[in-house]
Amino acid sequence: MVTAWRVRRQSGVDNWTLIGKRSPQLDQSFYPVENPDAVLKLNDTIALRCVMLNLSNRNVNQGLASYNEMCDLYMMYWVQGNYTQLLQRESACYSSGPPASLTSLGFNNIPV
């Protein structure tokens, strides 16, 4: 299952709001979000989580090769106003997964 979350930090505590979820085994397309009234604000973070069951006897990493898990999520959104510099800084990150990712990306209060 791939889930997308809006993470908003308030007083040092991350508040997670579900944007959407979908099985990566279903057709890749654009689907409605869980909460169509959700708004992203300055300093919010979009976090994605992929949960999979590995029944093989080897490690399976995320990636684009046929032997990798392609646990991707595509999202379209728009920005109101004139924000031409919005994506000028780094706009993506990734990790190898838990347990290291739970702290290395700086998140807290992560939903189970």
C-alpha cells in the first residue's frame, strides 16, 4: 500500500493528515484524494510511505529495475499565486526504509 501524507509541524510535533492511499498493484492513474479540502501551506511536507510484503529470500529495494519494488505515487497539485521559485530548492528525498528512516528524515509522531 502506498500512502501520501501532509506533515505539518507544530511546536515540534508532526501532525500527519492522510492525502490518499492506493495499492501499487492497481492501474497507475490519478485518483481522488481522501480529503478534497486539504490545503498545503508553507513549510508543510509531503511524505510517502510504501508497505509491502516480501515473500522472497532476498532483500528487495525500491527502484525502477524489474527486480526492485516500484512503489511510486504520482500527485498533481496547483499553487495559487505567483510562486515561480517554488521548486528551486531540493524537492525530493528518499531513504532505504525503517528503522533508519524513522529518524534520519527528521519525522516524529509517525502514524502506525
